[in-house]
Amino acid sequence: MVIGSSLLGFAPGAFAADTVASSPTPHSHETQHVRPTRQSVTPAAPDRAAPSPARPEVISVSRHRLSPASRAESRLASIPGATSVIDAQKVLKGRNFTNADALSFQPGVFAQSSGGGDGIRLSIRGSGIATGTNYFRSGLLMMFDGLPVTTPAGTPYELFEPLGLRYTEVLRGANAFDYGGMQLGGALNYVSMTGYDAQRYQARVEAGSFGYVKEQLSSGGVFGKFDYYISATNSYRGGYQDNTKATSFGLNANFGYRFNDRVSTRAFFRYRQTDNGYPGYLTRDQILSNPRQAQSPYYAWGAHRIQPGTKYYGSMTTIRIDDKSKIEVGGNYQDAPIDIQNTASSQIWGYKTIAGVLNYDRHDVLAGHRSDTQFGILSYTDIEAWQRNRIRVSSVFGGVPDGTLLRNVKYGGTENYFHLRNNTEVAHNLWLTAAGAVAFIKRTSDVTYPNRSDLHTASVNFIPRGGFRYIPDKHVEIYGNVSRSLQPPNDWNYNYAGNYYNAASYPLQAAAGENSTSGRLRNQTATTFEIGTTGHYFHNKWSLSYYHSSVHNELLTVTTPASLAAGTSIYGNASPTMHQGVEISLETELLKWAGNTLSLRQAYTYQDFRYKHDAVFGNNHLPGIPEHFYQGEIHLDMRNGFYASFNAQVSSKVGASYDMTYFAPSYHIYNANIGYSWPHKHREVFISFNNLANTHYAAIVVPGYQAAGKQLSVMQPGDGFGVFVGASIGFD
């Protein structure tokens, strides 16, 4: 049962005379030609024929340079656990509306969008398993360029525009340790384009069903020691479902300067504003019969959520002390105002946060053994955090005027992680990892109106980690680790774990249904065992991992009719739970001829999350996420630039209540994509066909408490059949 008052129980260059030394590689290829040297010729004697002029000597220097995504993969390979890298260039071959598009085909990652909004449902290995859409993300460390976007309140989602990226690092579970990511789900690190990667001028447009239009203009370049990149995006979508209109505008810019070969710095700026309609939730039968309807009365209220303009300022400086060591120092500031107009009362939020990172890395040879050591600090702190609830539909509150203050809450928090890790090659190709972190966590949640109620909490935590990595031959790697994880409640979670106003006189009468106090919540902790393998052999590239997490005080949410009316969920700690799963990724080159390739990529996730002898729910599975989830795609790449793909997404049924008597049905979704990329030119066009069978399905489930034979309004539909086209053109 739940504790508290809630209901929830680098390849080197080579040269050779007269030839170009190279090896086949998919990565970019640079060749430097040395100007031919003239040979001196001595005049021949009159009685002898003049010799033929000597051939000019041509020396070519060839160097293979890994792509940014491949360099990231090489770096992450030193981690004894499941990681992957998403190359943005591959994602750009189709529609890029939300991060659900960008995060597809990642085993262990469940990313689904409903209504086309930015606040997708995102979970890795069950992190934030019951967190719905349009909430700060929970259970993950999310970063831009190694700098945390995550705050004591969770992660604001609006800044994560999928365009303007080089690649995204996915570090599952405790494998985010080197970044300071100690949460159950791990980390996502979004790495920005820079002037070194970008085209001088680039334009992209996407358009299609449901009134969807998205535009991007960007520019990047290098001027001596200085480089820049700037991208502007704008999007509109009328919506598949009623009351799901979504608009956004954003800027993404960074400026870098290399002082010399050892010192460089980069400054970042991001801005984004969004406005997403809110349709509420539907029952299973409503989704199967008419998924385009909105829940009453949200359409009549014009419910929507506004991010009026979130600003992010950051910088990162890298100092290479010598060939064996370097320091990275960075920080950022975020200002994330929120205006939630979802229900009869509005919620106005203000969040201002600062964060900092320091990483020291060094590489040594100790007693003949290679050894890599890292020390890091990750810190983020609320400067200002508050919430005000006001009346927006007077008739619901007995005629009390619109704008009347119902409740005021002040939040606060800081998280500070000090982490140390060493990898040592104890035998040939056998690496052992030893690591540990200390975390200092502090939270405050104070209701200041209409009554006063304060809650302050602090804790010190130790988080150990150990692992191994063994490479028996050049094709195979085997790894394993045992790690602890720590997930503090978001600062605002405490308020939604408290008691509710239920009074007969104003102002408490109008505030009935609002939280009057903050409730006590414990930090969620887990011990996770993981073992797996990666490798490549005979046109196959694979990754396979199994993990088992024993979780204590898991932070879960539940929706009830009362919480739905207030546009909230109830938060609490669960009795002991267990998360285990299998993550499989397989890329296969089926056929290759005359520069053409037919390939198959697949991603399968098995997720078994359940209670361990709970007093009410026994050994029930945890609801809200499918047990089986599969994505597969067959892809044709032609030498002339033509490409085509057909993919499928398959999900098992999803529990929609904690008593596991109510489910969202299983589904199969089929999509197709056709495009053409002009060889050696930055021009591309594509057309995508989504949900070819127009399947009605629930993409997102935020579970209720007990269904008891009833259909609960806890589901949001995925899009029906849609056609989308896109074009991109760039100039250097």
C-alpha cells in the first residue's frame, strides 16, 4: 500500500605515393592532395635520345573522420551497460513533430504522443510510470549538451524541440552515472548542432493531416576560432482530436570559441513558447468508437495549457590539461513560466532555476593496466518556485468572481550529486568499474493561502555502483553491473500528496478540492542488476540487456474523479515493487548490391513491473505501460538517393487501473515513408503515411485506482490515418 494520505496503497590518417590509402567506412571521408613536385631534367647528349619526363610525384593524405554520432557511440562504449545514440540525420528522413518521433526504435524507451502536444508520455525502464502528458517529466535526468534541464520540479518538456540536434544519447537506468544521473530511468542527452556541423543556410517545412504545418530556418558557420548555429522553428496543428490545437515557436542558438587547442567554450540559448489544447481523458469504449471526441466539459471550457515563453541560458568550457586529463565546467539558468487553463480553476506557475556541472577526467596506466577515472559534480537549485490557483469558470464556484485567488503555494528544492568512477583494465579486454556518489537533497512545499501549512525535508544518500565489461573478440562485448538509484519526489509532488480543503465557508468553500497541506513523501530507491551484450557479426548489429530492479517507496500517481475535476493526480509512495525487463535491438543488412541497401531494424521491449505482496493489490502488475512493445522497419536505400520504408508498432494491452480489471486494448500500427535525397546536395523530400489502417487505439494511459467493473476516463487516443510531406534544402 501507499504510505501517506493518498489513495495508492578514430581512425588515423595514412599516406602513400601515387595512391590514396583508405578503408571502406560509412563515415565522412577527407582527402588532402599535396601539390605535385617537379623533377629536374638534365639535357641529353646530342647522340642520345632524351629520356621521357619523369611522372610528377603525387602524394595523397587520407583521413577518415567519424561522424558526431559515431564518436558519441565510441565514447559511450566504455560504460558497462545499455546505451545508444540516435543520429539526427536518420530521424530527419521523416516527420519530426514531437520527441515521440525522435525517440522511436529505442528498446526500453516508451515515448508516446497524444493530441500532437509536446508533453509526451515518456518512461525508461518504468521511470515516471504513471505520469501523464503535459506534466514535468519524472524519473529521468534530461540534458542539453551535458547540462541539466532537469530541476527539483522535474524536467520542463517544452524546450525539447527535436529539430536542430546532431544526436541524442540514451543512457538507460544507472548507466547515466557519469553524468550524475542517479534516477531509475537514466538520462537523455540532446546534443545541439554547431557551426562545424551545420549548413550555412537551411530551410525545412513539414505539412499534412490534422492541419499540421512546421517550419524551420537555420544557419551555421565557422569564422576562424569562432563558430555559430541558430535555428528558428514554428509549428501549428489543428488536431486529430477535438480541443487539441497545438502551436509552438522556438529559438535554439549556440556560439563557440576555441582559444587554442586545449581551451574552448560554448554559450547556449534556447527559447520556446507553446499552447496545447487539453481534451481530458476518454474511456476504452469512447476511444474504440469515436476517438476524436473530447471529454466533457473541457471543450466547452476551452481548456488548454500555455508555456508563454521558457528561456534557457547555458555555457560549457572544456580545458584539456594535457593529453591525459581534462576539465569541463558549465552552468545554466532557466526561467519556465506556466499557465494551465485546463479546468474550472487556473494554475499559474513560476520556476526559475540555476544548475552547474564540473567533470574531471583522466586516463592513466597503473602498474601496466589502463585506468580511466572521473570525478563530477551535478547541482541544480530552485531560485523561485510558486503556484497560484484562481477561478476561471465562475459558475462552477457558485458565482465567485473569475480571477479570485483560491490557493498559493511556494516550493523550493536543491539536488547536489558528487560522483566518482574508475574503469580499470584488470586483464586483457576485461574492465572493472567501481563507482560511488553522495547526494544531498532538500525540498520545501509551503501552502501560504488560504491557510498556512509548511513542509521541509532534507536527506543525505549514498549511491554505489560496480560493473564489468569484457570483449572476448572484436565482434562481441559482454557487460554487467549492480547499481543503486535514487529519485527524490519533485518539489510539487508533496503538495499533491496532502489533505484537501472541505469547508463550508468562504474562502475555504471555494477552495474545496484544492490541497490544504503538503504530504510526506520518501525518496524512491532501487537496487538494479543488469547484464547484457552488444556486438556486430555478419551484417548484424545487436544489443541485448536484461535488468532487475528491486524498488522501495516507488513514486506512483493515481487519478480519481475528484483529481480529474481539479486537473491533477494524487501522489504517494508504494509498498515494495519490482521492475524487470528485456531490451533487444537488432539491425540487419538483408541485401546489398551496386551501392543499394535493403535493411531491417527492430526494437523489442519486455517490461514486467509489479507489486511485491502488497496488502491490497497483491502481486498485481503496475498499470499504465505495456508489457510487450515492438517496433520494426524494413528500409530501402538506393544509390541514386531514393529511399523507402515500411514499419510496424505493436503493443500489448495496458492496465488502466491498479486492480488490473480494466485495460486499454492491444494494437498494431503500420506506417510507410518514401523520400528522395539528392546525392552530394543538401536537398531532400519525403512523404509519410501514418496509421495506414486508421486503427483506433489508446496511446496513453494514466491509471485510475480501482475500476470495479466500471470504465474509467483515463485514456488518450493516438492519431488516426494521416499523410505528411516534407522538404529540406540547404546551402553551404
